[in-house]
Amino acid sequence: MSRDVSVAGAFILTPACPPVGTTLQLEIALPPLYGPTPTVRLKGKARVVRIERAAESAAQSGFAVVSQGFTMEELGRNKADQ
């Protein structure tokens, strides 16, 4: 799950975080405006720049990454979605 996503980076929600400076290969399917099937995917390398640890059980832990070259790919659409 993610909190914020753009071609410049993302914030990934997770209880286990990689160390700052780690390079990751990410693939993020963005939710569609209409219908249940994702229509856009971001892929590429990203570097961890910040970790947030939840102080309370209601808060969510995670980490921020900066893109090192995301590409955006349009996924195939079902004819029912057009």
C-alpha cells in the first residue's frame, strides 16, 4: 500500500522498512478512476530517503523513496471499461 505516489517518488506503507540509502526495484499499479482494474503502472528503481516509524497503533509506519527513473506504462483495458 502507498500513501503518496508520483513519477518523482512514493511513500510505501509497511511495518518493515529497508534502511535509508537502499535502492529498490518498484512496480506500482495505480487505481483506475472507474472500474476495478488498474490502468497505469509505474516501474523502476527508487532509493529510500526517509523512514517513518509509527509511535501509536493507529499510525502507519513506512518509508519514502525518490525515483531513479520510473517509467509509466498504460495497461490493457477491457472492452467493458471503454
